[in-house]
Amino acid sequence: MRRALLGSLLATLPLLSGGCYYGHLASGQLRLLWMRQPIEEAVAAPETNERTRGLLRLVGVVRRFGRELGLDVGDQYTSFVDWPDDRIVTTLVRTRAGSLEAVPWRYPFLGELPYRGYFDRKRAEAEAERLRSREDYDVCETGVKAYSTLGWLADPVTSPMLERGAASLVETLLHELVHATAFVPDEADFNEGVALFIGQQAAIRFFDGPPPEVGIPLPEAERVAAAVADRRLVAEATLAFKDRLAELNGAPDRAARRPEAEARARAELAALPLEVLDAERVARAARLSDACLALRGTYVRDTPRHAAVLAALDGDLRAMVERLARWAEEEQPVETFFEIGDEGPARTGSKNVSGP
């Protein structure tokens, strides 16, 4: 009966909204909310396997850790959805032919974002094909395992979030809680960059603490840190390729020179000194189209600047979170977040919390 009612509601919402994109989003969000069950119930359910049960127990520990860091935890991630797909949404990024700059979409309250998400994969694929064939865009389609309403609703943990294991789950939760704590309209690069940096740093510190009793093996902090370092090397190499391509923009022979540049980039990826990831597999799987490159690596460009802010706060990650939340409320220009002079706001902070 519950599923039948859900189907009726989902069928009605697009009609009420004229079948528009926002009606589709409302339908998907309603489906997520309808399918939620308290994490405690999911853990106790006899059909829940031990791996899932352990990962769901881990969520509560991460929530407490995030609250200690000053993140706005609220009611986030207190429920679970067994989602019938390997992704929650499919996102599209579009660029003009020969361009590496994403053409953004504008949203109420959020401002411009370089991507558009769809709960319905077929709908996303149809829109991608329309953008390619009718509007001559290059389009990058990406499956996303985590979905956040930026703290507006009590977002659930979903089964796709569990697929990659404990380290990925912890980092994803902390990353999304940064978004729920501070979000700056029209500044997608900054929002993602700071959430990436804080989420990674927080995940390393989480696993550096006493291991919680959740019933499954957990990775060592050193391995988590090595995986983070690997991903940064991959992102930096990809960003270097993107910068080289940007130098070719406008050149009459760009199309002819691009395959050689891409082959060089894949060779560089395959030669990276990675500790956890398989460099050759990374090189083969890298998505290096113009549209996929539009965002690839962009979010790590400011990593050294975020690291400088954290260093100016004596490694106090909680102070960095507090600074971010306070700064976002003041609606200052992005550059002011990185001002770390002796008298600058980066010097304000609070007592250091766990981790190096």
C-alpha cells in the first residue's frame, strides 16, 4: 500500500508542475523521503547483512565526531534508504565546443551551479542527448552516490553511499556536513573545494582516533591519508592537462593536437607514484573529454590555500569550521576567507580537537 501511494504521488507531482525539471526533483526527493527508515530499524532488521549493519553503526559515530568539529549535524543522516540503483542522481555538465568552461544553470536560492542533477537516469541521458544534438554542447554524465539538500531536509544515508566502504562513507558524510554548515551561492568551486579539504582532513583524523566498536574492520589512518594523497595527485595531474588544453583554445589546429595531448596525459597518470590506487587503471578509466574536464581537478586548485588557513590556525580543524561558518554568514568575498595575516580572521579559533 505504501509503495502504491508513493507511485500515485510521484505520478501526480510532475502533472502539477507541468512536467518541469523542478517537478522531477520534487518527485525524486519525495521518493527518498518516503523510503527512509530509522537507522536503528535498518540495523536491527534480520535481512540487513553484517557489512551494511556495521557501516550504518559507523554513521552515528561520524555524526558525533562531526558535531565535535563544529559541523551543523542537526537531523542529518539518522535514517537509511535502500536505494534501487548504484547512484542517487545523474549529473550533467555542459561545455561549448572547444571550451573547458562549464555553462552553468541557475537555481532559486542556490544561484548558478555548473551541473544539473536528475534522479531519473533515463531522463538525464535523454537531456544529455538533446544538449548534444540540438544545442551542440559537449556533455559529461556522472553518477553521484550521495545527495544533499544542504541541511534543508534530514537527508538519509543511502545504499550507494555504502558501496565503497568505511573510508569513503566517513569522508562523504563529513563532506556533506560541511555543505550543510556553510554554502555560498554562485561559488561552486569554493564550496566544493573547502568541503573536499575539510572532509578529507576530518576523515583522516577520525580514523586516527580510537576505533569504534561497529562490528566490521576499519582502515588505518595511514591508509586513508595515502588514498587522499593519491587522489590529490590524480586531480593535480588532470588539472595540469586541463591547463595545457586551455593554452590550445583558439588555435586552428586544436582538434588535431588534442589526441596527442590526451595520450600524454594518460601516460603521466599511469606513471604517478600512487600508494593505494592502481595508476594504470586510473589512467585507463580517466574521463578526459572537455565537458568532464570542466570540473575535473578544479576543486583541488585551492588545496594549498586551504592548507595554509589550517596551518595558520595551528592545525585546529574545528577553528577552521567555525571560521568558515562565520565567514559564510557575513557574505564576504571568497578571497577574504584566505586572508591569514597575523591580525587576520584566520587567527581566531578554539581549542584543537583530535588529530595531528
